[in-house]
Amino acid sequence: MVNEPVEKSDEQVVQEILDGNTDAFAILVQRYEPKLKRYGWRFLSQTENIEDIVQNVFLSVYENLRSFDVKRRFSPWIYRIAHNAFVNALKKRPHEPLPFFDPEVLFPHPLSLERPDRDLERKDLKEMLDKLLSEISVKYREPLILFYLQELDYATIAEILHLPISTVGVRISRGRTQLKKISEAKGYST
Amino acid sequence: MTTPNSPLEEKILKAIHEHRVNMRPHWRYTLRMVGLIVLLMVIAAYLLFHASFFFYALHQNGSLLLPGFGINGISRLFNSFPWDLFAIGLILVVIISAIVGQKTRAYRLPFIYTLAGILAIATLVSVLIAWSPFHEKFNQMATDDNFSVITPIYQQYTIEEPGETFIGEITQVDDKQFTLIDRRGYVIKVRVTNSTNIQKGFSIAKGEATIVIGDLQNGWVNAEAINTLPLQFGKDVISQVQKNIEKGEQIPHPKK
């Protein structure tokens, strides 16, 4: 019986890079390039310069690798860097202004637990999301992408977006409602 | 070396090997963290000084005694409240909360929790500092040595009473009127009318420390209410008034 090599965790790979094996950075690029590109395409809703933005994300990750604490999870950390890069790209667009002040992060919300969507509902929502992403407001678009398309949990999304978990829940819920309204208005069946 | 799987991977590895991108040294992050901590400490120190001065001033200028006069007193307190000091303190609390919320794990909480927590801690510590001899010593230095920046601020907020409020020692009593000298040496003549509300058990007598509310017109105050001062505060007021009397500093009140 041949023992398959156990795949190293992201944190173990980071430690290896910090110990001097910079080529191991390729492993992180291989693992995260498709995820970040998908994230970027969905969030920015256009294909041009996503490649450049994602390249800059990886370069920024490499530059700042010594600030990463290997006792924490790597995935939210790289997603956070990507989030910042995509938000900066969005700020350059005049027709998609980002709110300066968001009352949703000020106060606690009762809706904080993840709702176990029925498989069918989740599938329907994913299909709707694919069609209508660009029409949802930016504030709700990102949590919906991270939850339904990147399949991350509320806690990870909260860590990426630097929001309270309850606010993540509220945004996903409101985003879902907005998505359904737009879908109905356009006559898409669910 | 791993064989690149994508053009992007190839570009990134090439940039790393050619040293066009390098890992930033650890000391940069340590320095950034130290800088942030120092910044927070400086803002927090100023906030505590400012907020404790705010509470000290409220005590010293008699504002905290006004609610004892009922609605009339509360209304005067509201009109003469140091809103500028209050607003600056609140802004500092918001700034610290915003920095803490963004730069630490406090982002996991709604901002209002961070704000409330910092406000509670700042208030508690500031009240303790206000009760300590810290501002009293500063005030004494300001009065005795006349520092050009501190003295006017301390005098403005601690000795100048809220509008139409007069604190001082009774130096002369006549039928239905008396003379008060305040902490700045101003002489105030007070008229007691049938509608004047005098605190139960308080007798208007020479040497008593008192607080009077009423409108000042033509050099006379028609007293709406008269109360005694709390023991220690009263002793401090008498002590300051006596100093002014010894210096010969007694002038009519400048307000008309």
C-alpha cells in the first residue's frame, strides 16, 4: 500500500515560504488563482483587467507575508487582500459609488445565525445570482458572492469583510430579497 | 522548482526570482503596530485630560448644583452647559472607537458596542481623575502663576458660573437684601423677595457660602432661589473669596 502524500495546509505552505522556500508560493497561487478570479469576475462584473488585479493581489500577499500570523487561517487573509483590491477597483467607477457611512454596522441585528437553505433554494439562488449579479447593489453583492458562489460561512465572510457576523446575515438576507424582487420584475421563474 | 501551471503563476514566480517583489521585513509591521499604539495612547491621554477637566469644571462652577433648584435650575444648566467641551470629548471617543474598531478584532461587534464600552471606561476614569487633586493643582498653578494658555481656560470654565448663577460668600446682610462676593472678587447685591425660594434650614447670615439664581438687572439680583453650598465646596469658595478680600480685589459685577 502506497501512502499518498498528505496535502499541506495553506498555513504550512506559508511557513515553508517564510523559512526560505519562495518557490512554494506557487502552491498558493495554484490554489487561489481560480477562486480569486471567480470572485473578481462576479464582484466587478467584467472580465477586463481581472487578471491584472488578481496578479497584484498575489504580489501584495507575497510582499506582506511576514505580517501573516501562521496560527490564524490563511484563506480569510488572502480574501481580505483581494476584497480591498476589488473595492479599490470599484471606487474608480463613477457610476457605482460606495457608501461612506453604513448604518448596518452601527447597531446589532437579531438575524445572526446562518440559515440552512434547502438545496433546491440554494441552487435557484445561485442561478439567479449568475444572471443578475450586476443589478444588485454593491453592499449586498459581495456577501452573496462569498456565501453562495465561493461557499464560505458567515464567520469567514465576517473576517474577510471586517463586519460583525450579524451584519453579514442581514446583508445576505436583504441581498436575497433584492435578488428575488429583481428576478420577479424581469419575469424569471424560480 | 514547481512547473508553473498558468501564465499568471509564471509571471508571479518570475517577479519573485528577479526580486522585483520582495517580502517586507518584519520590523515594518512591528513599527506600524507601535506607531498605532502610541497614537492611541496620545489620543486617549488627551481624552482623559479633557473629559476629567469637563467633570471638574462642572463641579467647580456650580453646574452640578443647578438640578437642586428644580426645573428652573435644569433649564439654566442646559442653557449654560459647556457643549463645546462635551462635543470635543465625544468626537475623541468616536475617533478612538473607529481606530479600535478598524484595527483590532473589535470589528466583530457592532460599532455601538465599541463606542459604548470606550465611553463607559473614559467616563469612569475621567470622573476618578476629576475627583483627584490633579486639576485642583493645575487650577492653583493657573491662578497663582498665570500661564497664558491654561489660566484663561481654567478661569472660563471653573470660576465663571453658568448664566445668571452666583456663587460666593455673604459679607453683609440687611433687611431683605444681602451682599455677596464671588471667587473673582465681584460684588453682587441680592434682593430677597416674597417669591424667593430659600432652601429649608438655610439662614442668610454673614460668612455663609451660598449659591443664588436670578436675573441681574441694574447691579441687583432679584433672587429666584437661594441654596447653601456643599461643605467642602463652600469652604473652598470662602477661602478664595477671603483671598480676594485680603488683596483688596472687590469690584462690581461686570454683567448688566
